[in-house]
Amino acid sequence: GGSGGDFSGTPRILLSTMSTANTHATATPSPGGTSLYDAGDGDFEEIMRERNRIRKEREEYHMAALKVQMGRLEDALAAETKRRVDATTALDELARTQIYEMEQRLRKQLQEENQGLQDRLGALEERVHALEQKWMKDSNYQVELVQNKAADLGKALEAIQEEQEAERKARLKREGNLLQQVEQLSKEFEERWNQERNDRTHRVEELQDQIVRHEARLAMEQKRYEERIDAELASLKQELAEEVEERQVQDEEIVAALNRYTQQLQHSLSILSSD
């Protein structure tokens, strides 16, 4: 916005300066007809230097502001990276703790089940021993009964083994599901982290591209401004030269008219003197 104001105000300032120089040149012509023109050109150059200095200060201020903004973005990216790393470490520790606690619970449950099985086996052994004692007392009568009891015990053992195998498979399945969930959570977090890092990198690249385009645009505007100033200055110099030439022609015509008038007056006076 500031550059546009400088461009729009420059022609009025130049015209005002050159108009003042023309007025002074007309009122008090200087020897040779060039010293006042040189003074006006010096004022114009001083104005241009001042405007260039102000424009450079504005550009330096904008560049400093952009650098501060880039520094803040880099600090924010570093803080976000540290926070993500800390979150990943905390999640890994939490997963390890949960897995360890799950293993402890499973071991405890397995120990309890094994203890129950040992108790049941002990009870069965006691019953078998009692049956053996009873069989020894009445073997003939208890042969068929013992065989039936033995078959029942076999079935019970098979059922217990089947239950234990089923429990083992269920436990392995639960552990597999838990590990799969942990791996899925780790994978999702890593994907989100990569996406966030790519987005941050893309934003930084966009800001760098904006800075490059801004610098190119400033250079282009400066070049157009200088070309426009040179064109305006050349035009004003041409108009001033034409004005000076026109005034010189007018002055020569006035001097020629005065000379003719003087000659006619002298001629008339000489005629009067001869009469």
C-alpha cells in the first residue's frame, strides 16, 4: 500500500518542483540559463533518496518480521516434536506395564488352576486308594464296580485335560488379541505422527516459497518504479528544454521587435532633425 502511495504522489511532487523551478527561472534568469535547473534537479534527487531510504527501512522491517515468524514456527515445531517423542515413550511404557500385569495375572490364574487340578488329582488318588483297599477286601464283588469307576475316572481326566487345553488356547488367543491391539495402536500413532510431520514440513516450505515470491515481487516493483521515475524524469526534462527553447525564441522575437522599433524611431528622429 505504501509503494502505491509513493507512485501516485511522485508525479505531483515532480510537477510542483519543476513548476517552481520554471517560475524562478522566468522571474530571475541566471547566467547561462542552467544553474536553477541544476538546483531543482538536486532537490528532486534528495527527495528520491529520502523515499528510497524509507522504502528500504520498510522492506527491512518486513523481512525482520518474517524472520521472527520463521523462528517462532521452528520453535513450535521443535516443541511439538519433543512432545510427540515424550508421548510415544509414555505410550510404550504404558503398554509394557499392561503386558507385564496381564502376564502376572495369567501366571497367577494358571497357578491357581494347576493347584486346583492337583487338589482334584489328590482327591482322585485318595478315592482310588480307597477303592483299592475296598477291592482288596471284596475283589470278586467289586471287579465290575472298579472297572466302572476306572472308566468314570478316565473320562473325568479326559474332561479335565480338554478343559485345560481349551483354557490354554483361550489364553493364547487373548494374548494374541492384546498384542495385536498394541501393534495396531502403535501403527496408528506412527502414521498420525508421520502425517503431522509432513504437514509441518509442507507449511514451512510454503512459507519459504512465499518469502521468495515476496522478494521477487519487491524486486519487480522496484524495477518498475525506477523505470517509471526515469520515464517521468526524461519527460519533464524534455518539457523543460522545450519551455526554455520556447522562451528563448520569444525573447529573441521581443529583442528583434525592439530593435526594429528603435531603428524606426531613430529614422524618424533623423528625418525630423534634417527638416
